[in-house]
Amino acid sequence: MKDLGFRRAAPALAVFAAVRLSGLAVLAVWGAAAGSSPHTLLSARWDSLWYARIAAEGYGYEVVLPNGDVHSNLAFFPLLPWLERLVSAVTGLGHGSAGLVVSAVAGLAAAWGIFAVADLLYGRRAGVLAVALWAALPVAIVQSMAYSESLFTALAAWSLYGALRGRWLTAGLLAAGAGLTRPVGAAVVAAVWAAAALALRRGERDWRAPAGALLAPLGAAAYVLWAGARTGGGPAGYLDVQGGWGNGFDGGLAFARFVGARLASPAFPAGIGLIAGVALVLWLYWLGVRGRQPVPLLVYCGIVVALALCASGYFGSKPRLLLPAFPLVFPPAVALARWRTGRAAAVLGALAAVSAGYGAFWLNGSGPP
């Protein structure tokens, strides 16, 4: 069994912290030049405001748009606001600032979990590089926002690690936590179920496997049923809430129309970029399949990618919705692990610089919806 103590993971955590701090430094410089507040951009805009309001006031707030659509805060799962409320109570920070603390800690936990999975499968060097790549993704600035991506990825990575190691109760409990964090928690549940099914097929008779599988969906099921009861819509009530936000699953038709509209307009280069981005994601997933990634990882990553690309709304959100699909970085990390250290470091340094610049530009522009 590999040692997962701090000493073994320290290089990965140090690289993660360095890349994210560089991104925050560039954001601070950009903000000084543009007259914007990095703290506000990170903690008090877009979804951050919804989470902070839930932490402060609970559920029940909604906005009615001119077209009649209703944006209800029931669309946001409760674990991040609960943690924001706890940190705020302990530290005296505002809920948005408390969200930044949660994301900072969760980001390190996510980096550690990604390293743990990659180290288990491919070795320590590939694990460090996988964390570096994840930290240097173009929209990685979201990992430092008062958003739920870092928290969800941490729970998902460690749940998957537990499933791969046969630690079924841990895997199930963490999957339940992921299900209280984001709707895509269903991907973690499916991964734990796949791992447990494979264990039973191999002839393992550990009672913990079915117990973990039973625990896994409890978080998501509890919140969805509670939200449905709160709306009066029954078990399908949460889907109505998401419908009010324009969210649904249409197999990617709306996204395809969105890309097509770009191709038929002066924004043609953006359409080409979107096609290239989707092709890259699918290619990386195929590399994982060809490289025989464990079935639970393929199930998890496949569902995350499918839900991100095939949702019918908020097309600008798709890059950040793919952040939890960390197994996508494993094939390039394994490839980089074969390179000389200096060459690999140069590539990662360039990616980190691009990520830092793009993150500052993004948050000072349209930003994540």
C-alpha cells in the first residue's frame, strides 16, 4: 500500500499551491490596473452570491425574470453553504469570504485526492504532474472562487480512491457528501456502484461493498426529495427548479445549435474553438479508455462530461462544469512523466501562465455564469 502521508503528497500540494497563487497574483495585478476588486470577483458575484445568501438566510429566495422564468435558490445544493455558515460562525468572516476559505482548503484536498488516484495508478511523478495540469487548466481560477467545484472534486476524488482501494464505507460516505454538493454527484454514485458491482463479480463477499453502495446516493436523494417537497412538486420538483433556470438534458442539441450559430456569424473563430475544445475533451476521454483506466473512473468521468456537454443551458458554464472531470488529465500527465524534468516544467510553466492570464481576463469580463 502506498503511503499517502503529507510527505509523499507534498510535491503535488506545493505545485498546486504555487500555480493557484500565481493565478491570484495575476488577478490582483489585473484588478489594480482595471480598478476591480479581486475579492469581489472571487467571492461576491454570480453563483457565489447565491451560496452566500443561502448560508445567511437559508432556502426560499427566488427571482422572477421578465419572461416569467423563476430562479430559485433551491437549485443550489446545500453542503457549501453549510460549510460557509460554519466557517463564518467560527471566524467571524462574511459568508462570501468564508466560501473562499472553504474553497482554499477544498482545493488542497482535491489536489491531494487527484494525486492519490494518479499515484495509485501511474506512480508518484505522474500524480504530481496530474495535479499540476489540473491546477493550470484555462478556467482553473474557479478553484479559488467561492464556488462548489473544488469541494465537489475533493469529495469525488477521495470517494473514487476509496472505491479503487476497496474502502467501501469511506467511498460511500464521500459519495453521499458529493451528492449534497452538486447535481453531478450522480456521477460519483454511479462510479461507486460500478466498483462495488465489479468487486462482487470478482467473487468478493465483503459486506462493506453493498453497504457503501447503499450509502452513496443518500446525500443527493435526500436533498432532491426535500427540494421537491419544498416546491410541492414531489420527487420531480427539483427538475422543475432546474427548468426555471433553463437547465435540462437534451443530448447536446441546444449546445450544437449554439455552436452552429457561432459558425454562421462573425463569431466563426469562436465556433471553431468550441468544436476544437469538445474534440479535445472527447479525445482525452478516449485516451483514458484506450489506456485502460479503471471502470469506476471511466464511469465517473463519462457522466461528468456527458452532463456538462449535453445540458441545454448556460453554454458559457461548460468549461467550469468540466473541472471535476480530473481523469481527463491523466493521459497527458503520464505522457509528461516520460519527459525530462526541465522540459516538463517548461510546458507546465507556460500552461500556468496562460491559465493565470486567462483567469484574470475572464473574471474581469464575462466571467463564469
